[in-house]
Amino acid sequence: MSLLQELQTELDERAQAGLTRRRRLLQSPQSAHIRADNQHVLSFCSNDYLGLANHPALIAAMQQGAAEAGVGAGASHLITGHHQLHQELEVALAAFVGLPAALLFSTGYMANLAVAAALLGRDDAIFADKLNHASLNDTAVLARTSLHRYPHNDIAVLEKMLASSSAKRKLVLADAVFSMDGDIAPVPEMLALCERYDAYLMLDDAHGFGVLGKQGSGILEHFNVGSNDRVIYMATLGKAVGVAGAFVAGSQVLIDYLLQQARTYIYTTASPPAISAAVLASLQIIKNETDRRSHLNKMIQYLRDELQLTRWHLMPSSTAIQPLMVGHNEEALRLSEYLLTKGILVPAIRPPTVPKGTARLRISLSAAHTLADIKQLIDALKEAERELAV
Ligand SMILES: *Cc1c(COP(=O)(O)O)cnc(C)c1O
């Protein structure tokens, strides 16, 4: 069989198993109410947690940034692409998360690939939560180092692994807020283990930055963890921040070293400076408009208080990610399709993205939602429970 025939066979098998991934066509800006695939829908599936992706102040900042700096960076950071807007943003990000220094990356995926690959080698080891984001697993491949996965948030098993490891350098890797479950890693306990066993802790705060903490600076503020040389902090700028990109923050030595060694930083064109201008504007709103976070938290609390179902239940989560556990793949899919007939978009998440038997609806809430939006979702889910045959 030729390569292309083999690929077609695999695609057909996927389709038969109902696992074909497909894209929806978005025909409006990202928001709580969007137009997708020619239909106006109430959406619970973006990571735009603060409703900033279409904010006029960010649009204006990006326009002004483009007027001043042009559209393309034109070179990698180490050649001539490092614009003063990038520099200003790195300084602002480090100060905001309370760490000595920060380095900008074009995407979160690239930031996650960079760190372990730059710091670790064959004699070292990564200890990773089983439910980590795919990009954190991929970094182990690039680092050519051993990957030890511990059961989700299981500190006791993590401790055993660290205690029995003879690796030279040890790096614990975890999502701060887990993307498909919405729960939070026990960061203070993990940091204590890292201190005890001479390990470093890299936190992926993609879903916490902008939303957690009083100021919105993320997981470290949430747990009141001060600057600590063992912490390697990473967050993305395309979720709550509403723009694009990512950064790694930590000690000055760490950042100096990454600048020399991080391949996904060195061998790529710098992101457009106008993006940094928009992120700088977003940071101002994140810091100053605390109402956005209190409104989001009010929406989360309202959903959890009012959604009483018997067949499906919300998983334990206090964040904007509120998954509704369904179990069977088919049922999750039918529930998602039913909601769409009511004009509500909530994605069904199935294996292999989540463990077998835990298919779910991933409801994500935003400060752009109103109480009426949440009520509409609750009513539709109650109706679905009555009307959908098991
Ligand atoms: C979205 C996400 C990433 C990737 O970030 P991008 O900027 O979209 O590439 C990394 N980690 C987690 C946990 C994420 O949810």
C-alpha cells in the first residue's frame, strides 16, 4: 500500500470510530455570543476568560503598535527582531508575577518545549502529573530525558518518586490549573517536596494567569508563594490575556540561560511587536478592573449552586473550567449536539484527550457571560436530562 493509501485507511478508521476532529468556522470575534458555522450561538468553549479578546482598548493598542513598529518583527530575537515593545513587556510580566526576569515566546506550546529541553539531558529526570497538557509531555521527548508520571495531584506518589530517584537534575512539571478538569495543583506542597529533594518546579499557568489571585497575576499569587529560585513559571497570553504568546519567568540566571539555549526561542521569528503592545494594554485592564474577576467568580458560583442534575455532575472545580462528567463517549456527543439545537455551544471532550470512560462537556465560563447566559445553559441541561433517552 502506498503512503497516501495508508493515511486514507487511518482517516477512514477514525471516522468510523466517530473520532474525526473537525474545525468550526468562526465568523465573528471571540466572545460569549459568537457566529460559528452560520449559526448564532451562546458559547461556553473559549479560553477568553476575562472577555478581553475583542476589547476596544486592546484593539487600539495593537493598531497603534502596528503603526509605530510595523507588522512583522522581521527577524528572530537574537538577530534584530527584539523590539523595545517586547522588552517592555518582559519587564512588565516579570514584575507582575513577582519573579526576577521573564522571556517571551511566540506560543505556550513553544515555551513548554523550550525549558526541559534546555535544562535537562540523559542523566536527568522529569516528574509530571498524568493529566498535564500535551506540550509538557512533548518536552520530555525533545529533552531526551526520562519521564516519570505520577497520578493526578498525588503528592505521596510524587514524593516516593523523588526520594528514590538518582537523577542528577530533577524537574517537576505540572499544570497549575488542569485544562480538562479545572482543578488546581497543590503548589505549596509540591514546592516543599522540591526543596526537600533538590528538585525544581515548573508550573504551566495557562489557565490561571489573569484569573487567579486578587490582582490576577495567577497561581503564585493565589497561594501567596513569593519569589523562589526553585520556581520556573510559565503562562500563556492567548487565554485570559486575550492576545497571543507566552512567557517563562524565574531567576535571572534561568532566563539568561534560556536566552542562550532555548531552541524554540532562538530559531524562530520574533512575534509581531504590536502583539506585545496589545498584551501591555491587557495587563493594565487585568490589574485595574478587578470587577472582571469578581463577575467571573459570581458566574462560576451561580452555575455550581443552580445546576442540580441527577444523571450528570459538575466535577470539583473552583475555576472558570467547569467540566460536566458524562462518562460514555456517545452520550457526551449527543448531549453536546442537543445543546447546539438550543443554540448553545459546549464541546464534548472524549478520549484520548481525557481518560477512557470520562467523556465530558467542558464548560468554560467567561467574564463576558451574564447571569441570563448561565441560566439559559442550566435550563437547557435540565431539559436535556428529561428529554434525552439513556
Ligand atoms: C493552551 C495551553 C498551552 C499552549 O499555549 P498556546 O499559547 O496556545 O500554544 C500550554 N499549556 C496549557 C495547560 C494550555 O492550556
